[in-house]
Amino acid sequence: MTEKPDQTVCVPELRTQLVLERFQSTLNRAYRNVPFYQKRLREQGLDPSDIQSLDDVVRLPFLTRQHLSANYPYDLFAVPLRDIVRIHTAPGTSSNPTVSGYTRQDLQIWTNMVATALENAGVGPEDILQISLDPGLANWGRDYKSGAETIGASVIPNTLLSIDKQLMVMRDYKPSVLVTTPSYARQVAVRLAHMERKTTAFRLKTLILVGEPADTDLRRFLEHALNVDCWQHYGLSEIPGPALAYECENHSCLHVNDEHFLPEIIDPVTGAPVPAGMDGELVLTTLTTRAFPLIRFRTGDRARIVTAPCTCDCRLVRIEWLTERTDQLVCIRGVKVHQQQIMTAVENALGFKPQDSCLFENRYDEKTYLEIWIAVEDAFFSDEIKMLEMRMQRVRDQVQEDTGVPVVVRLKERATIAAGPPSING
């Protein structure tokens, strides 16, 4: 069994004191060891000693993905490199990825959180867990492997296979739990229907959805098509990792591991806090992370804090994760990619900046892609169609390498681009 969330969070006064103490400790460590935070606080005329209550948190400046990319690779680490035992990367906002590090203690805390989230979905030692995630979420595959092994479950690690090979593994190895994104789960369900394969040939009973929110209609479709119970987990590659919030048996919103993270909901335009229950942008502060503390990190995810108590025993803060975003990130199969990073990769591959372009999510044969439209212009003119095809191939390969998501690139007339992308194929 894994460690349960600290029960002091069930007593409001004790929870507030615990969170405040952990936040002050994190802020002091970041101020002392990370020049970036020291500079930012001094620019605001602040010292860590000025933060005397959780209400004072709003006085601190926000952290964004642009800051993470600008401090590439190690400038936001709060411990020496000799204390780092794992390094992860995720797509950034420019040509630089974001880099996060873990101490041994960080890894242990994270493994316990993932294990707890799995246990709350009913996963136990008798289960076989199959992980199927795109390259952009490969780090999450390792986290789920460690979390599942901690509770004694058998694991089929994340491996890049065709969908037919994944279905073969599902049929022959008899996993009872599948960890994947809503996009890929939908692809699996539709592929099974096309193959006229009955779900009775499988032992799948639990579907853990990660990377992107699944609305009610999609969840109902997946539960019916795959004959499973769906569970949603929320995470961020920058925080870094999956399952920092998870569903309990009531499937009513997400419980945030608020003994390890301080959640806020702000107005995405003004940055001001919004009243509990109102929609806004989710902001997270790490409370126990030693290597890579993040202070008021703007996630870009739209959410709201749920004020009604849950009927389960746990009294962690609850949020509803909404499908819209508040930033310029595009979420493809659970991988969040910044538009600026995509266009930087396009420019690098072409050798020039295209005058008109657009990008969006699209679906072909039930597989979700990042589609990029580039306007035809003089720089593309060539006597050989093969040269144009090679350029588009180069763009596709560059963007896929930088982002870890599948990509389609097309040349379009400017008028087509101006009209905007089509609705996603159904």
C-alpha cells in the first residue's frame, strides 16, 4: 500500500498551517538558491519574510512557460546537479525545451502520488496495466510504470507500436487497465468497431485518461465501446508529471494533491483571483518539490474550484478541468505544444519565415494530428514537385522531432488560410 494523503488536510486549520509552512519553505529555498526568483522578488520589492499568510501569495509574480524556456537548461534548479537523479524535458515556447529535474526525494513523492491516484481508480496487485502514450508523454509512461509497480501491479511499459499491435497486446496479454489519452482511446474504440472485434475478447475493465480533458459525451462513448470504467487524471510535464489531481470513486471532478501543490484560479486577463466556483486559469505552486520549485506557475488550463464537499473520505481541494485553454498552446494527443515553438521549427526547416500559416488539431482515420497549413509563395516555386514534397517532409520531420506529436503539413492558398481551419473530422 502507498502512503495516504496527509490527514491534516482534513482539518481546515491544520491544513492551512501545513500548506503555509510548506509554501514558506519552498519560497525561501527558491529565493536562496535560484537567482531568477531572487531577482523577481526584489523587482517587486518583496522578501520571503513578507509572505505571512496564504492571502499574501497573490503579491508574488507569476511564472510562465516563457520563463522556463528562457532559463534553459538548469537555471531554475534549486539544488546542485549532483543531487539530481533524473532530468526530464518537455516542449517549450521556443527552440529551447523546458527542463525539469528530480531529487531522489522528489521521485519518491511523485511515485507515491501516481500510485495513490491509481489505487483510487481501483487498481491493485491483481491488475495488469498497459501504458500507451505518444513520445511527447514518454516521461509520463515511466511515472505510471513506477506508480503501478509500487502497488504491486504488473506493467506492460509504454512502447511505440501500431494500433493493431497495441490491440494484439491487449488481446493476448490480457491487461485489465489501460493508461492513455482520450484521443488514443477513441482511436482504439473506433478501430475495434471497424474490425468488428468484440470487447469480450479482452479483459480490460479500467481506462485511465491522461493528458487532456474528456467531456461527458466522449467518456460515455468510451465506456460503452470498450466496456470499461473511465477515470481522469490531471498533470503537467512542467510541474513535472501526471496525476497531481485525480478522480475518486464518485467520478465527480478531480482531487488535487494539495499537500504537495497550492492551486489558485485567476482571471486569465487581469491575473486577479476569481471567487470560488468561477471559471478561470489554473495556477499551481509546488509545496514539496526540492529540485525544481515553481512559484505561481500559470498552467493555461481553464478550471474552477468545486466548493461542494465530496462524499468520499478524502477532503482534498477539488477542481473541474475544462476543455478550453487560456493561452496559445495546442494540445495534441495529450501533449501541449506552444504555437511559437511550432512556427520556430517550421522556419528552421524551411530556412525562412512563411508569410501566412495556421495550425490546428485534425483527425484522419481516427488518429489525431497537428495539421499545419503554409501559404504558397514565391519561395516555394520550383520546377520539380519532388522538391516541394521534400520541403514539406522536412517541415513535418522537424516539428515532429521538436514536439513529439504526429504532424501533417499542407501547402494552401492564402484565401484558404484566411478562411480558417475546418471543423475536426468526425
